[in-house]
Amino acid sequence: MTHRFAAASLSALALALAVPFSPALADNHAGHSAAAPEATADLEALVSQVEIPYEEFELENGLTVLVHEDRKAPVVNVTVWYNVGSKDEPKGQTGFAHLFEHLMFNGSENAPADYFQYLAEMGATDYNGTTWFDRTNYFQTVPKPALERALWLESDRMGYLLGAVTQGKLDNQRGVVQNEKRQGDNQPGGLVYYEVLETLFPEGHPYRHSTIGSMADLDAASMADVKAWFTENYGPNNATLVLAGDISAAEARPLVEKYFGAIARGPVNEPAQAEVPTLKEPVRKTFKDQVAATSVTRYWPVQGLTGDDRIALDVGAAILGGLASSRLDNVLVRDEQLAVGVSAGNSAFQRIGMLEVEATAKAGVDIAVLEKRMDEVIADLIANGPTEDEVRRAVTSNLARTIRGLEQVGGFGGKAQALAEGEVLAGDPAFYAREFETLATLTPAEVQAALAKWMTRPAMTVILEPGERDATYEEAASVQAEGDNASERDRAAEEISVSKVRPKPPIDTIAALDFPDVERATLANGMKVTYVQRTAVPATWVAMSFDAGSAADPAGKAGLEGLTMALFDEGTKDLSAQAIAETSERLGASVSVGGGDDRSTFTLAALSANLAPSLDLLRQIMREPAFNTADLERVRSQTITGIRRSMKSPQGIAQRTLTPELFGAGTPYGAITTVASVGSITRDDLIAFKESWIRPDNGEVFVISDKPLAEVVTALNTAFGNWTAPAAAKGSKSVTAGQAAEGNRIILVNRPNSPQSFILGAQVTPLDAGDPEFIAFGSANNSLGGNFLARLNMNLRETKGWSYGVRGGAQARENAVIYAISGGVQADRTGDSLAEMIRETEEFLTVKGVTADELERNKASEIGALPGRYETSPAVLGALQGNALFGRPDNYQETLASIYRDQTAEALDAVAREAIDTDKFVWVVVGDASKVRAQLEPLGLPIEQREMEGE
């Protein structure tokens, strides 16, 4: 996270007046005030909008059930939280909670296949399972007709799992989890967190070990161990079931009784108690790794979720380094330019929390100078406290995000999760409401007192410096024993026992997608508006999209579009970057500025009560950017650090290597942003880009709002109706996107000391994303690489256990579609994994195309998922923009169900074989060449070995 600050004694207007203005960037803004826009909705009104009504009941076996009714779409989220996490693991069994979460997806007695197969058959969306220190959870959003199937599935793994747990599954998932650990360890700085936990928490403390666990403990996990873990922790009376969506408690109760009622009670886990430790003295540790810049991070152990000071610490951390206007950002990044990024946050767990403050040094800055200044900012906030305005801005931002998120019934941040978290970790499903009541009345004095109480205690300081990694990662016994392949799973040899036959309930009907009606309008200046009304939450989203993107970068100026877009919200004629940040926080608005290959977009997420002032803020950002030289140099430094970061990460290295190979280094799609290209960009370049591309005759507007179209158009016209195109000629692009490089070869990028290799292979296809065949290709690819159940992933993850995940998919641009296969694989299986990727792809294209089972599963999944896929306003907003980019009709989403129904295996095979050619694939492997090259040579492909990119 990168965040921001302000001098508390200065008003937003005073800050704004300090910004010089360039007449070259002015446009017609007659009638607009120079002052920052003011909010019209107060905190009390916002708090009243944060509501998740629910009904609660308990089965005789102790299962707690919460039901939230939301009829906006024919979908229901099914969430189960188990009251057990990694803090409850005994010594020698670290990683068990997470390992068991994986096993819970590998089939139960009456649903013996991988659970993702059943989820696909139901048309589930927003599905996953996660484990953390305090809980293990499973969730999926399903079409209403599939609800009974989802309850059957969740209840079968709760009550009837052990007969389906085999040694083969255990060995396989052990390998998968160990590759998940390698994937994290392989990232720059990936080993630091283990050291932080072991320093902050004493021996025997429940939070001292990471959720992923140790390789040795995972190696030692036996069948008896994991079965005992299930018996002790997965009973109904240690669980909470939440149903949220198109259902009432009266409808839910008989279904829950039917599927969960017969499951026997088990033990109830009493979550491990844990005191908040205090370090005896400050601890300082320095690490080296392949990071882009030196950083300093402070860690303090603090109170947990229900602690009296927790919310005050949340707000204090936001003011310090979490808000866009944060103090650290204003002092260290904007004003004194000692850092390229800062952050602060409070991670609250059930028993303890960790307050963290971080700053990443600007190139050439002495880390001691940065650290001293960071400490001074912290000390000032503790000594003098925050202002009332800072506290209100932090609270308003939090409430606004929550209100916009209330559209989603499930997923990682939906309403079901909020209810479950409150019940399991705080003993109250409405805990979220208590939190917001506290937020709404929080005072600066309370924030100051909490910071003074906790942040004056001894802290752990971590300095992370660029260099060769000086820590060693723990390796698994299966790798240490050369030639061993203990994780490979033999499904044919697996035998399961069924303790009680429970037939799978049918799905009798299909919930049809009712995509909202699209309306159109034209602003006074001729800009076209595409609009959809949605009334689920009192919020409005506006995307102003321009036909530019990185493909508009001039030759030799790769990164100009990105740098220009980044500078729009860093200062305007009347508002500094600080004032922009403060204003957006007071409004509860979020303005995101960015683009892709083909479009450059400004997106406003606003509370509808504050729509007019939010649009006025967007107007100033878009129409009156200052492009101050000081801001340009600051953002340039941040951008260069980001480039250096991508030059160190396995995924970034692979992408930067492959892209120019596919399209050609000098082409619009093939140019890579470099330190040199960003360094060459001038302020005049920024102005020229804006004048050529960010103009009303080159853009269109997309809106989702609870307000009617006429009201939205009036507000848009007030902000943009008099915006006229400049005299300069509009920009034009010439994008030819054929494949530039020869295929059938490997580029090996040497990244020493990598426990995993990252593999990325791709080709440019003849596909057009606007063509109906593109839909067919997506369906065909669901057999090869498009989802969890696809052959590439099921082979390399779920059978062989060599990877945490492998995917293959189309990446659509306006003028080109590439097909790419990627995944991280354990280093000692790099050659074998690449051989399997090639074999699976060639086999799919020749002798084993889409099977009948795959076809039917794909149809059920794609059709059933449509209502859930477009549940939220941001999802609909993205669909509108995609339809415009690729020339699709307004009813495109509603035509998909009939298209999927009519698909045949033969037709899907034909389009896949026309699009993919393994002879055109360029393969990039990022790994330790001393371990990997010898594995790649038997493949018989030419190997070009390169060192990591330098400046």
C-alpha cells in the first residue's frame, strides 16, 4: 500500500493557493469556484446507511445460522466459518489448519470429485476457501436454483468427509501447499515475515508462526493427524453458516435442517488465549533481498479485534500513513521527497494486532535520514494528536467504502463475511455496527491516547536492502530427497468409504441474467453517455474513458501515458495533491486514474448524496492539471522505483521479457517502460499528451447510479458540458499487432536462489475480441487452461503437486489477442513442468479436444454464473466499457446464455485449433539457471540464457 499526509494547521484552500498554475493547461471553467468542493452528507447520515439486517437461529446440533435477505439479484451466498485457525495449532503441527482447508476441496464421501467441479456445475461465483490465524472459511455465491445443491455440498464436507480423505490426496495437497509457500518465499522480501512473527511474539505464543506453516511440519503431517484435526475442529457446533441474498430465514430454515441437522455435534474449539506481548527493548534487524529500494518498517504488537483501543488505532494508522492525505505521505513523499512510498496500517486479529509503519527510500536518500524523519512525524502525531478534520476524513472514507461494498452479498468483502466475522471472532454478528458507532463518535483525543499508549512501546525495526538474498528458505523433504515425487496423486488407486448415502439434489431451473437496461444521452459538449440505473446502494460510479492507453505512447517515450495519468491527481490549478486527497476523503469519494493498452480512464466512485461536489473534484483533476515540475520529479521517482520492482519479481521479469518478443520492442503493444524512457519525459510531453488525447472529442462517459439519468446528465453538464476540444489536432494511433518473434524457443532468465521457477509462454493469435468466435474460444479454453478444473492446473497442481496453480488464457486488446500459459513451479521440476504444459496443449489441439463432460460442465458453469458475475455496479460498469471497446451490442451479456447453450465440442475444437499453435509459443522461464538449465535442455528447444535486466 502506498499512502499520503498534510500539515494539520493548513486548510485545503491554503494548500491549494500555494500551487503555481500554468495557463497552458487551462480550459473553459467559467462559473466554478476555486475552493475545494464541500460534502453535503454528514457522518450520522452515512452511518445510518451501513446496515446488514439478519435473522439468527441455531440447530439442535449447535450450528449457528445467520440469514440476510437481499432480493436485488437471483443469487445466494453460502458462507461457512469454522472457529479454528493457525493460532490453534499445537507445536509440530504448524500449517495444519491451512493444509486441511485444501483437503476440504478435494472431495467428500458423497461428492468425491474436486469441489470446484461441483461449484462449476452450479454456476458459482465469488468462491474460495481461506485460512488465517483465527478462522477457516469457505464461501460461494450461487444462483438461487442451485442453493440446495450448495447446502448439500457444504454439509457433506462438514459431516461426511473422512471416508474420502486418502493418502494420495494428503500427499498431493501437501505438495500444493508447499508450492504456495515457495511462491511467497520467492517474492522479493518474501522471508521477512517469518522473522517478524518470531521476534514480536515469544516462544509458545499462538501467533508466533505463520499460517502457511513450516516445511518440516507439513512433511510430518500424517493421516492420523489430519483426521484428528477434522474431528476436533469441524463439528457443526464449532461453525457458523451464513446465507445472504435471495432468501428469507423462513425459506432457509427447513433447507438448513434438511442438510445439516443430522450432523453430530463435535468438540468446540476454545480459541487459544494470547496476551499482547511487549518487547523488552527495541529490536533492529537488517535483511538483503532482490528488492528495488531500501525500506524501513516498524512493527508494534497491539490489541486485537475487540480491544478498547483498536478502532482508535485503525484511525490513527490511517491518518499517519493509510489515507491518501496521510501525514507520512505529505512530509516524506510530497514535501521533502525522502521516500517514494509510505504506508501504515493496523492488522487486527482475534487476540492481538500488529501496527505497521513503512517507508521506502527514494534513490540516493540515506535510510538513516528517512528513518529519523519518519520517527519525527510519528512523534508529532503522538504528542499533539490529529485534528478533528483528519479523524472525520478517515471515518468518512471508511464509511463510504463500506456503503459501496454493501452491494455484494459474498466474496472476500461482502455482507455474509461481515456477519460471519462478527459472530465467530467477536461473538456478535452485528459487531460491524458497533464498530461504526464507535467510528462516528471517535475524538482526536481518543486517537492520540491510543497512539501514545501503544506506539511508545518498544518496536521491531526491519531494514530491507537491495542485494543478494542473505537468508535461506526452508525446503521440503520431497525436494531434498532427489528424484522423489511423493506429491503425485494416483486417482485410480484411491478408494473411499461412504458412511451415509446422501443423493445430490437436482438443479431444476436456471436463474436468468437480467442485465440492466442501457440508456444513452449526450452532454452539451457532444460527449456520449452510456448509463445504467441500479438502486441497491446510494452510490454513483462514473468512468470517463479516452481512446489512448499505453499504445498512444510516442516512439522512445514508453511510459508517457502512465506518467501523465499519474500526474492528473497530483495537483490542479486550484488544488494541491494534498488538497485533492483531503477533499476526496471529506466527500467519501474515490478518483482512480489509469489505463491499459488501449484506453485511459478516470473513474469516480461517489456517494450519490455528494455527487455534484464529487464531479466538481473530478472536473478539476481532468480539466485543470497543474503538471508542476516538482510533482513530475516526485512521481517520476515513484514510477522508476515501480519499474525496478518489476525488474526483480519473477512475474515482472517474465512479462517484461516476453512482451517485446511477441510484438516487437518498437511497436505500440511491444514497447516496455524503462528507467531511461521515463527519465526522458518532460513537462511539455505531459501537456502535449493531454492536449492530444484527454479531450472531449476523444472520450465517452459511462455511469452507474441510483439517481435517474436526467439528474445525472444535469450534474455531468455542470462539470463538463462547457468543456471543449483544444485547437491542437487529436491524437491518432496505428497499431499493427502481428507476432514479431519466432516461436518454439525458450528464454531462460537467470534469477539465482529462486525456490520456484516462473514459466510464461505465449503467442499472438488471429482472434478478434469483438468476434463471436472469441466467446467460443473462451469456452474451449476452459478445458485447457481457463479455470481451476482445466487440464493444465489439474495436472500440475492437483495431480503432480508441482505448482500452486497454472492457468492459460486469452489476453484481449483492441487490436490483438494473445494466448498465454503461466505458473510458478518448484525449481527441481521446471523442465518436467514445461514439458507437461507443451504436451497438454498439443494433445488438446490434436487428439483430445473438448470432451462431452467438459462441454456440459462449461455450459452449466457459464450460464449459471451470469447473474452472480454482474451482481455489483463496478462489474456492470466494466461490462459497459468492454462492450464499447470491442464493439459489442448493449444486450451482449444477455445473449451469452443462448450462445453457450448452442455450443458443440466440434465447434469449440475448431476455433481452438485455429487460434493456438504451439510452434508459435515463446517460452520465458525465470529461475536459478544453475538448477534449471539442465532440466530444460532435454526438451530440444533452443535456449537463450539472459541475466536479469539492468538499467
